[in-house]
Amino acid sequence: MRILAWRVPPYDNGAYLVHDERREAIVIDPSMGEAEVLTAAKEEGLRVIEILNTHGHPDHIYGNAAVKEATRARLAIHRLDAYRLDPRERPSVSPESRALIGDLLDDVPHASADDLIDEGPLRYVADIAIEALHTPGHTEGSTCFYVPAENVLFSGDVLFRGNVGRVDLPGGDARAMETSLARVAALPPATLVYPGHGPQTSIGAELRWLRGFRFD
């Protein structure tokens, strides 16, 4: 398995293109990096099979439509976050959040989910066995994607280097996030973490503060 990773402006999102030796690929959270993802897929001769969203916040799903249209890939998200893909049902942006992100994410290109995720194994690409870990707290349907054979976790906005995702947005839940973080902390320390924002890290590097984490 090979991972191509980008840190995409303006919100430092993590966008990931994951492929196997057969050149079949998965895109995880294209965010606003759809051009980079599509260019890399073309240059590497990859066939994108599936787009996985860790959750339905606009900065993570922005590139879904472009990638889906260009590749004919299917789109998957946890069933509890699927409503966030629909602009008619998506929660409105609070004044506090708007002060941080401005109006950039008001017009997210629309793409509907083809596959609804719950919990458990995913096998969209034959040679990459992924486990969907339902890790609510940031949103109701936040999901981490774990590849045990490679010791890799795509953590979305659950875990970052030295920090955790916000729980004060619509659908957030501090107690649920604490439970999710405890679950993530129980993964092998050598697990590499590819987060939804910021630099990569590992479970072991975060354990000192992560184990037993509680919100004030």
C-alpha cells in the first residue's frame, strides 16, 4: 500500500490518495485538494474506486463532486453524517465559525453518497483491508479508517498531533469524543496517524496526553 498525502490550504486539511500494487485507489477526504488528487491519480495511472469521507464537514467534502465526476468513483460516508452532504440539510455555520472560515465553504459542490458506512471491515480495493471505526464526538458519524496490516489510521478530525477535534459544533459531543479517543488510544503505539488537519503523527507519540483524556 502506498499513501500520497497533501496538506491543503486554506485550512491545512489532510487529503489522501491510497493505492495498492494493482493501481486501484481510494481517496480519503479530498477536501479542497481535488486538483492535486486528480493530477496525481492520472500521473500514477491509478483507477480511483471509492471516495471515503471521515465526516461531513464542508472543508472535508468540498472535492467530492469533482473527484466523483472525473473518476466515476463511488462515495462513502457514515450513515449518521450522510445528511451533511445535502446542502438543504447541512447545519448552518455559526457566527463564531464564520469568523474563522469566512464564506468560502458556503457553496460546496453537491455529491450524494453511494455507500453508507456503519462499523467494521471495508473492502473497496481488493488488496487494502480497511476497518471503519465509528468514532463520534466531532460529528455524529465521524469515522476513522484503520488499516491494521499497515499500522495506519486516517483519523479525520478526531485526533491531531497534540490536539483533538472540536466538540462545540452541531453534532458534537464531548463525552462521545472521550470514548472515541480512548478507543483510538488503544491501537498499537506504532500506528501512524494521518489526520484531517496538520502534520502526521503516531499513536505512541500522543499517548502521554491522549490516554485518559478528558474535556474540562
